[in-house]
Amino acid sequence: MFSKRKTLKVLSASFISLILFPYKYLYAAAKKIINPKLTNEQKDIMFNEGTERPFTSSLLDEKRVGFYHCANCGAKLFASTAKFDSGTGWPSFSEALPGAFKTKIDYSFGMKRIEYHCANCGVHHGHVFDDGPSSTGKRFCNNGLCLIFKPEN
Ligand SMILES: [Zn+2]
């Protein structure tokens, strides 16, 4: 009974992503490269909603005070005070700066996840989950390659 329901859920999620596919394509086409120095890996994450390999980001060990900016457009996205070590291998934050991101529901891989992207330039940054350890309850799981850290002087 349970597995039947689960199968149905996965099937309907795949069906929805199939319907949404053309919109996703249109949506992706609207994003623009603002930073001409983006690498192919960065572009794949930002424009094709790719994911960097875990435990590869140089920002994982970043503990200085400052702000994390969008690597494409430079918008300020996270304060260092919101950063925490989630153990997942991706830079993680308990909250974003107000208005920094917009979200959409992502049904890829048969899962329902909340995708978030830069409110200013539209590029993909990561997914946000409701299992964060702080009072916000949120865990923004961000690709490190999408971020630039600027320390506060
Ligand atoms: Zn941006």
C-alpha cells in the first residue's frame, strides 16, 4: 500500500517535470552571463542547475566575517554570521539576506525540492531544506562556485 503510493508520487513528480520542461528551458534562456570570467563549471551550475562535487569548495573552511556575493552579478546574498558547517560538503547557511533569492519547486530526480536562484540575475545557487539546526530551521545548501566571499575590513 505504502510503496504503491510512493510509486505514484514519483510517477506524478516525473510527469510534472515533463510538463514543466519547456518552461524550465525558457526560464533558463532568460538568465544572462554578467561576469565574463565564469568558468564552464560555474556556468553549468548556474545555467543548467548542475551541482559541484561535495567537499571541493574552498569556501567550506571560510570563517572570516563578511558577505557572500553572487559570482555572476555580485549581489550580496549571505552574511557570514548565517554560515554553518552542515557536514554535507557544500557551504551552508541558516538564512539569506532579505530579497536575495527567489525560489521554485524542483521535481528533478523524482524528488520535490525547493530550488533557489539569485533574485537579481536569475542564476541557480542551490536548494533550501527545512532541516537547519538554528532557529530559522532552514538550510541553504549552496554551490560554493556560485559565491564570492568578500571579507569585511
Ligand atoms: Zn546574481
